[in-house]
Amino acid sequence: YIMSLVLVTGGAGFIGSHTVDRLIQQGFEVRILDNLQKPVHLKGKPNYINPKAEFILGDIRDRTTLTNSLKDVEFVFHLAAYQDYLPDFSTFFHVNSVSTALLYEIAIEQRLPIKKIITASSQFVQGEGLYKKIDGSFVSPNQRPITQLEKSDWEWKDENGNRMEWQWTSETHSNPPNAYAISKYAQELMTISFGKRYSIPSVALRYSIVQGPRQSFYNAYSGACRIFNLHYFFDKAPTLYEDGLQKRDFINIHDVVDANLLVLQDSRADYEVFCVGSGRAYTVKEFANVVAAVHHKKHILPKIPGEFRVGDTRNTCSDISKLKKLGWTPIRTIEDSVVEYLEYLKVQTDIEDILEF
């Protein structure tokens, strides 16, 4: 693989840039295609981008740009994506789904010698995941009724009002609840079907909640790691939704990069979808407590006013046994993620405006 050229779309982003660093460290040549989308890259090209990578500024949806970016490329990490909570539904499909279709279209049309395409999917594809009823059967719930949430009744119940038990959910289950998740599921389906149909080894990775340095300060999608760290950094108490006891599966960025490199180099991964998570369930409150401890600010307690966001999942945790069978295992903790994020935060110079989200 040494000296093979790898294209990383979205290579200026959080997961992309760390993957670029590791590829270069392993002896690959790397080309980045990124449009430096705002608000994710509010201040332009980030200074952490590896100077050894070739950088192309452009839109993944532009045929000419993507064709030029694919010249002499042997491997593709397709990580470019539109992520937001805005109701501009068509943008999710224009960016995420169409770019994936275009990538395969160009590869097939021009008979490019691409040896593997790895597409970033998301745990969101699973929605709430699976729940077990008291009779032992499994169900896949969609969304808790607003009338239930307004009563501060957070847990999933069956039709008889019995509480159901959340399950570690595997790749076999899909129930995408919003435009972002549906676009990601479409990417997965295209990656596997086009890959098989045209004999281009392809893999889709369903990342859980990835955490660590370089997460955008300005992108609401960066989630709990960014919000809690910024609050404690500026001596403010973060607000937790619901009762703070929602279960989440937080994974460290370096474990994700390990998974990326493994599936790149292991042919057993070809034409498969894999969940990439930590294998550990944390409550949001536990995570906030870890952030407070790392900042030495345990005296600042989080606020839990019982507010909720419509569309939030109660519990989202992925079963990672399939990827572990290939020899991958997550080895870092949420403490590792927070410590490294805080180091990154400390060296930023112009962040006073960040908390005005």
C-alpha cells in the first residue's frame, strides 16, 4: 500500500483530518477534497491540516472537481457530509446521497483503478435502535409522543405501559428517523450495492458519537463534547435535556481512525457495513461529570430543568461485535477524549464568541 494515493473527501473535517494524519504516517500519499463549509469551518482553512497532503478546495457535488480529485487515486475515504438539524431536507440528499452516487458514477464511467471506497455512515441510521418487551419480543420504536415528553415521562413503554429495555443494536437494523439519517442510509445502500455490482470493494462505517480534538466549535452537530467542554471552560453550568439519563455510545477519534485503517487494509471488510462504537453505554449526566472532573470544576453542577428536544433519541448504542471479529477493539476512554479536547481548546486564540450559540 505504500505510496498509494488516497482521496479523503471532507479531509479538513474532524474525522477526515485525523484519518489524513494517520494515512500519511503510514506512508500513503493523500489528497484532500473539502469545501470548508461554514459554519463548520467558520474561520477558513484550519491550521491543523497536514501540510504533506495535497489540498483541493471544491464541492464534492461538482463533477469536474470530483473527476480531477480522483486522478491516480487508488483508495477513497468518502467522509464529506452535510450535518445539521435544519429542515433544509434537500441539502442532505444533494450533498450526502448525490455525492456518493457521483463518486461511483465517475469511477465506473472512467473505469478508474480504485481498489476500495470507504463511506462514512452514522449511528443515526439505527434511530432508537431495538427495545425488548417484557414478553421477550423485540420492537423498533420511532419517536416518543410529545404528550408523553410533556409529562417528563422519558422512558420507552409498550402499548400496556410497561417499560421496555434498550438493546445494543447491530448493523442488521435500520430505522433512520430524519433527513440526515435517511441520506446516510442511502449512502450505505449505494456503497454496498454499487460496490458489489461493479466489483469495487466498498465498506460503510456507522460511526457512533465520535469525540476528540478538532471537532468544530461552531457546528451544533458537534454535540455534547463541544458543549460541555465549552461551558466548563468558561465556568458555566451546562444544561442537560430530559433527566440526563439518556444512554449514549461515545467513541474516541483515534479508535475510529484505527477502524478506518483496518477496513482499508483488510479484504474481509469488503462489501460490509460496520458499527464503530465504544461498546460502552454512558448516560449524558455521566459524561458531563467526566468533563467537569477533567476541568477540575466538579463544583459546577449541570442544570437539569426537564426540557426536551423533539426528535431526540432516548438511548442509542451500537453493537460492535462484527468489527471486533476483524481484530479491531476500542481502547480509549471518554476521559481520553475530553483531556485531548481540552488541550485543543486551550491553544485556541479567538474563541470568546463561541458560546453565543
